[in-house]
Amino acid sequence: MATTLTLKNIPDDVYRRLKAAAEAHRRSLNGEAIVCLESVLLPGRISPAERVARARAMRATLPRSKFKLRDIDAMKREGRRDRG
């Protein structure tokens, strides 16, 4: 059975973002709030092995990189030195 929930003192920024998302998805504010809550509180559960398999399948669809792992690591280290 569905339950009614009243929210009070919603920050203005949160309200504006919820309203914009509801409009973009063609939902009511209530419907958008429910979808947001479900996505956070009831995430789909997948095993670590399935997550790795999905990542590998996605990576296989990408074009081959001209960079080698050692080049990427070197660029990361260089970027860290430039920040500090």
C-alpha cells in the first residue's frame, strides 16, 4: 500500500533542480521525487563479476588508444606535479 510523505524545508536549489528534472522527464514533482528516491534507495544489484564483465565489454567497443598504460601513468604523474 502506498504511503503519503510530506517534505518540509526543502532547500531552494534542491527544489529548482527537482522541478527542472520533472519537466525534462515530463513527470509531476511527486513522480520525479519518487524516481529519485528509488534510484538511490533501491539500486539494481549486480555482482562484482558482472560489473567487470560489463566494463570489459564497454571497453572492447572503444577505439584502440594510441597511448600505452605507462604513457598514461606518466601523464597522470606529470599532471599531479603541475597542480602543486
